[in-house]
Amino acid sequence: MIFGKRDCPHTQKALADYKKELKSFMFIDVDNNPRGMEQLLEYSNGKHIVPVIVNVDPTSLIRHHALTQVELYCAGVRIGCA
């Protein structure tokens, strides 16, 4: 999972790298997702920094079902939004 902001160059670089490497990931735009911001703060120990990249077991992503407005990528290609 990549928590970030669309206008952040570091977030854009992380997204581009994941896509280039054909990695699957979820992108959570914390500017448009209050629950995503809460999760970012949990993972970053309360620090407002982006991007925050969290490697999780894909089978555990079900616990993030409360996240809305996330982009899903499979092998670096956007496959939809949740």
C-alpha cells in the first residue's frame, strides 16, 4: 500500500517505480480519504509524511475494507477503484 498525495513528487516517484517494476499495490490518496489519513498516521507514528509505503500480505488486505477511494493496481496497471 502506498499512502500519499497526488501533488507530492516523492509520492509520484514511488508510484512510477512500482508501476515500472510491475508491482501490484493499492494507492491511498490521503488528501481525499480521511480513513486513509488515519491509517497513514498509525503507520508513521503520528508523523504527517508522504509517501508511506507499507508492505502487507495481500491476503490481509481484507482488513482495510473500510478504506474508500483507493486505486488498485495489478502488475503496475490500474485495475479499478474501491
